[in-house]
Amino acid sequence: MTKIGISILSSDLLNLEKEIKSIEQSNVDYIHIDVMDGHFVPNITFGPDIVAQIKRVTNIPLDVHLMINHPEKYIETFASVGADILTVHYEACDQLDEVLSLIRRHGCKPGLAIKPTTNIESIKKYLDKVSLVLQMTVEPGFGGQTFIEDTLENLQVLNQYRSNHHLNYMIEVDGGINNITGKICANAGTDVLAVGSYYINALNREKAIQELKK
Ligand code: DX5
Ligand code: ZN
């Protein structure tokens, strides 16, 4: 069954605890936290203090998506505040091997994210070192964008490569996921759907989750 992570990017930030409790009611697998630095992406969001506070009010595993340059400087901090999965961008790392092992050493599952147009060829040599590959299905930076269909090819390659090489990384998609695009991605071998505005803005969140799980 496909797992679901709810991105809090578009949630009511002045009532974040309430939002977390509402997400708990929906019985999802992860809370997806988008960390942006205003350099790697043209937007600024959450830092480690918010992650620490979220950790205090929930047991849902935290899937922390670092859209920042020099992620190596912050791995220890995000690990210490309770990240369960810690995902860095291929495009933001000079020494990716070291960053991935740093994440593991600090007790988190290492994830590797790529932008929509990044070729899988360039990340193949890291795929035996990660617990998760996050395929961005919009340009990173903002919630509420439209799913980019060309990314489906990467999902198929990731899925095929995983079975050919007997690897077990999870495949996650992030950006523009709703009941329709989520189904397409699940059929292409995706394990985790990161969902923001489709869930957060739904009039009936339970129904939105049921639609995603269908
Ligand atoms: C975009 C973020 C996504 C975003 C998804 O850079 O990584 O996690 O919150 O939001 P929706 O589902 O609205 O595209
Ligand atoms: Zn994200």
C-alpha cells in the first residue's frame, strides 16, 4: 500500500499544533517538513526549532526535506531535533557520499532528492546508499504547483533499477500530488506520496485521504 506524508508547508502555521492533531486523525505515515534556505530555492521556511516542537507533540515519523545549500552543516542539528528521514538534494551537495553517511551516523534514514529535470544516470552510483529517493514532481520552492508529467519517466527508471539491482530504497514523489496524479505515481512504482495543498485545502480531509488511498 502506498504511504502518505503530509506536507505542512501550506498549513495554518499559527495553529500548527491543531494542524498536527488533524493530520494524526487522518492516519498518515509521515509528516513532511520542507526546509528552505532562500538560496537553493527562492523561498524561506522552517528551521530546526520548529522541527523540535513538532516532535514534542506527535509520534508520526518526520520526513525532513532539506532544500538548502551545504546541508552537511545542518545534519547533526536536524538529527538531534528528531528527524526520522533526512533528505538532501543531489544538486546541493559537493560531497554527497559523505553527507549520506553523516546522516546515517546520526541515526536517520538518508534520502536523496532530485529536481524534476535531473537525470537518474547522475545519481545511480548513490542508490545503494540511500533509504529513499525523492523525485520532485514540481520545481522545488512552493506548494500548490501543477504536477510535471515528464517526471514519470524517472519514476519508471528508478523502479526498474531497484528491481534489477535488488535494492530497497523507497521512491517518494513531492509536488502537485492529488487523487489523480497520486494514482499515476503509485502505478509507476512510487511508495510514498508527499501531499500538501490537496490535503490541507480539502473541505473534507478524511475523504481526500480515502481518495488518495484508492
Ligand atoms: C515544494 C515542497 C513540497 C510541497 C508540496 O518545494 O517540497 O513538499 O509542500 O505541496 P503541494 O502538494 O501543494 O504541491
Ligand atoms: Zn517537500
